[in-house]
Amino acid sequence: MSLSRREFVAGVAAAGAVAAVPTLSHASASILGHPVDLAYFGSANKYTGLDIKIGYSAIAWHDQDAQAIQDLSTLGVPGIQLRANAVQDFPDPQKLRDLLAQHHLTFVALSSGTAPLDPAKRQETIDTHVKNAKFLHAAGGSYLQVVPASSQGITASAEDLKYEGQFLTEIGKQVAAVGVQASLHNHMGTISQTPAALDAILDAADPRYVKLELDTAHYLQGGGDPAAAIRKYKTRVLFLHLKDVKDAPTKSGYEFVELGQGRVDFPAVFAALGSIRFRGWGIIELDGVRAGEVPTPMESAEISKKFLEQKLGLHV
């Protein structure tokens, strides 16, 4: 086909622009055709190759999402993760979308629940995640968090881990059909607790439909190195939970704490993210305030934000 000079020049310019964009670690691999909006990123930071936007999870507000939205807007973080209670609390997802826009918050992810091993619960579980995905999409969100099955009272076999990966793939396919990307959240107390178990589940899951939402504290407490995991799973890391953990005289032997208060090596984590040229979201998460130490979720959030800005030199 013959091209006019204008068409030829435009084509060359477009090709050059594409070539200039660094390879994305996860967004370009999405089957959904809506990669991360690069307009969100580009803030200067000390970690070469890293473009990360910091959000915060509303979990510490214990289902008081309206207050969490107000507080996080005041704090100045640009993104938020909500839990499945939002589906009931905001029957009209457009109202949630409008509320988030009013407070200049991006709806990054929705915590959608678990994927139990019981085959009798399979269809009910899929239906729940699809319902949540539809809500998430209508409210302007992007990522659906799914936690693997509980490990309470069982020792997961190789077949269990394979089943879980295949089950997550089916969930991922179903939610992809409504425009949402599913992500596996590695978690203590689940069959994904150890690095080896997480490997087995991800190996059995289709990487097009099941991405990894890497939680730094859960991975460390489960016996792994979060920075090494970032490099290992670089093509599957969708977003992160930036979370810290310390040893504590609790029943579990550990306690989740504000960033910089625990054992997670965050300089190594962010250096690893830079090495894979990560572009995406890091969601700060703390399940709840620590009684007698940090009075409110807002004050807890301020501690973590200051750590990222003042100790690591990141722009939040």
C-alpha cells in the first residue's frame, strides 16, 4: 500500500514513541487491554527505573470507608484499596466513584475474599467474585484481590495447591470478562503462606488471568525475601502491599506494624522494584491500629507516609 509523506512521518514518530517506553513488568501482560495509566506516574524518586504511586488500604478503619476516604484525602495519598463491605455500603457504585473523585482518590483494588478448596463452594465463590468485580469496574476500580484458601486444620498437598491455582484461573477468567484483573494476595494462615507453596499455586495458575499482589510482610513472615520475590515474579507482580512486621509476644509470634517499625528491608524492596522497572501501585496496609501505641488509623498512616518520604526519599 502506498503512504503519503504525512502518514509515513506519523508512523515513524509513533513507532519511536513506543520504543521509548520502558518495558512494563505487569501492565503490558494484562489480557484486559487496559494497561496502567502512565499519567499517574513519573514522580522523581531515588530508585532508578522505579515509577510507583502510593496508596493506602482502608482496612484499618474497620469498614468505616467514608471516614477512611476523608482521612486519606487529607493525608494526600492518591489511591485507596477497599474491602468487600463496600459492595453493601455503596449499593450504587456510581456514588462511590463520585465520592472518590471528589476526594481525588483512585480506586486501585477491592479485597474480594477467598478461594476455598471445598468443591461444593466453587460456584458460589465464583459468583461472589464476579459480583464484586462488576461493582469494582462500575466504581472505577481496576484490581480484584483474592486470598487463597485458609490453611487452618489442614496441610495442603501438591494436589491442593494445583487445584487452587486452577481455581484462581477460573475466577480470573470470569472477572476478566467484566474488565477486571484478578490478583493473588499471598497471606499468612493460608495455603500460600510459604514461598514454596506460593510457587506451586502460581505455577498451576494461568499468568494471563492470575497476577501476584505481593505483600512484603506476609512474604517475609512466611519465610521469604520480598526483594528476591519481586525479581523472581517480575512479570507477574501487579501491585504490592507495602507492609511491615516485627516479632512480638503474641499468639502468632509476630505483629504487623507501620512501615519502618519492623523487619522488612524496604530499601532492598524498592531497589528490586527499580531493577524490574516497576510501574504501578504500592498500597500501604496495616490491619488495625496497635492498642496503646498508635491511637488512630490516620496517625498510623502518617507514620508510614513519613517513613517513605523522609527515610526512603520517595514522593507520596
